[in-house]
Amino acid sequence: MIDLAAYFGLFLAALAAATILPMQSEAVLVGMLLTETYSTFMIVAVASFGNVLGSLINWALGRWIERFRNRCWFPVGDSAMERAQGWYRRYGRWSLLASWLPIVGDPITVVAGTLREPLPTFLLLVAIAKISRYVVLAFATTSLVS
């Protein structure tokens, strides 16, 4: 039961970290790896699933929120939105491979939604980015411990 709670906590941390909330999941992942109690494969799989799902929430938010752009309460100004969309148009869908980066990664996934990036392409590129990050982090952590 404790294992399930730990994996669920990791899932929630990874999910929240991928949304526009200012959180990070790497510390939870590394902490679980350092205990040497949990399966490395399961840790990477759970964190990756949560993180990709969080990015999917951002994509859906982008598709939905664009219709409210002209409202006074809209959280992003016109110039910032135009700049973000211009950047995405310039670098295209391949910029989703940078979705793992802190600060800029989450907004990229929201902008992809506003610009109607097709869901299959979005999921493929974001999954590559997120899974790769956790694999590298897990490898680095376990290599240091061994």
C-alpha cells in the first residue's frame, strides 16, 4: 500500500509540474530512486505518464482559453500572446521537444493548443521530450549511486 501511495504521489507531482503551476517533480523522482526501494522502470513510467497528461491539460487549456482572449481578466496580454504564437509558428511543432524545459516548456504546450496543433503529433513529440528527460535523470541518479 505504501508503494502505491508513493507512486501516486510521484504521479501527482509530475502531473502538476507539467501544468502551468510552478512545481517540479524531479526531486520526488530522484528521492524515490535514491531509496532503491522502487522499480526504476515504474518510477520513470509513472512520472512520464503524469507529466505527459499534465501537458495534455495545457494543450486543452490552450484550445479552450483562446476564445476569452479579449476579456479584461485574460492572464496574458495581446503582445505576449502574439510573441509566443510567433515563436511557435517560427520553430513549429518541433519546439514541443523543448516542452521538458523549465519556465518555457509549459507555455509551449499551451500555445500548441491555441494554434490547434493536432493531438497525435502533440502527444508524440511531448512524450519523446518528457520520457527522455526522466530516463536521463534516472540514469544519472542511478549511475551516481552505483
